[in-house]
Amino acid sequence: MTALGTYWPFLLLVPTALTVVVLVVSLVAKALLGRARVAAVRRARRAERFDAQGRPLPPFAAGLCDYCQKPFDKVYYLEGGYRACEACFGNVARRQLRGEPWQPPT
């Protein structure tokens, strides 16, 4: 009987064990990357609905800005039925933070 004859089950075990380790590592890496992608999507969705201070933004859709009279893909619908693009909405919000009265478009 040769030396290989008594150890052949172990020779099959090593490649099988390496295959299992590679599969487990790849599945764990895939799960971690998936969680990172989900977290990035959640952050992006939250950034669309809330400003930097965590205050909710008004509803938005495509439309015409009442301030600059230009069409945009994202127009905020403000109280009183007014619509403001992102740039004009930022100007209105800054004025409100400074305590200045809000002026509707003319």
C-alpha cells in the first residue's frame, strides 16, 4: 500500500474546504456591498425630501417657476399655490431664515 492510499480522503477535503471558504467570503462581501448600496439610496432619497437641517421640503414636480418663469424638472410647490425652482426656493428660504418677509412673485 502506498502513502497516498491512506491519505486520499484528506486530499479531497482540502480543495473542498477552500471552495467553501471562497464561497462564504464572496457571499459576505456581496451582502456588505448590498447594504452599502441600500444605505446610499436611502441617503439620496432623504436628501430629496429634507434640507440640510432636517426640515421637510415642500412637494415637488416638473413645472414652471413663478419667479424666473423658466421650466424645470424639479419645482417646489409652495404655500399659496406658488412654484419655485431649486435656485429660487433657496433664495426664498435664505430670506426667511434672515427674518425678511416672504414676497410672492409679481
